[in-house]
Amino acid sequence: MARARWAWQRPEQTARALLDAYRANPGEVHDRPAIRRIVIELAERHPSTSGVRELHTAVTRAI
């Protein structure tokens, strides 16, 4: 779902979906290169979006 929301240029919904996925199963987020790229792009393009910092910290800490 997060990939679709990212493609639709909805950063808040993308971050929320990725945070939910991370909380449910961290490996699904930090073990997938395409998803990690979305997280990094979110952090670069939308750093003030709710949840992006938390998500970026969680994913980059786990790499």
C-alpha cells in the first residue's frame, strides 16, 4: 500500500503505512531495498512530514 501511496505523491499516507508495516514486521521494511529507498526519499523530500523522522531513524538504524 505504501508504494501506491508514494506513487500517488501522498507522503503522509506513505509514512503512516510504512510505520504501521514497520511496527507489525520490521523486516518487511528494512530488508527490502525498494522500501528503504522510499524511506530515504521521504526523509530527503518531506523531512517535516509526520512520522518520517521516526521511520527514517528506525530503518537506517536497522541497516
